[in-house]
Amino acid sequence: MSTTAELEHAKKDYKIWQVIGASSAGTVIEWYDFYIFGSLAATIAPLFYPKGNETLALIAYLSTLLTYWKPLD
């Protein structure tokens, strides 16, 4: 027979695996979003910034990506 202490320990183990699974899923989604955002930089940059200077538009877009990746505290 299991004791109350063993049941409490089993509940704790279950909870920690829920936390690990949820945080892993969140991390995968965040990195996928970051990958798509960075991969489409050259395609999307001209849509958001003034036409005529594609280099400046790409630099501005990548600056936005850098801010997203490493936010200022």
C-alpha cells in the first residue's frame, strides 16, 4: 500500500512534469516565431519601411528583430 507521503511525492512529480512540458512548448513556439521573423526579414522589410533604400529598411527591420530577441531591461 502507498502512504500519504508517497502520494504527495507522486503529485509533485506530476506537477513538475507539467511545468517542464508547458515551458518547453512555450519555448518551441517562441523560437519558431523568432525563426520565421528573421527568415522573412528581406521579404517583409520593404513593406514596413520607406521605398528607395532597401539597405536601410533591412537594417531597421533587423534592429526590430534584435529588440524582440534581447529586450532592454
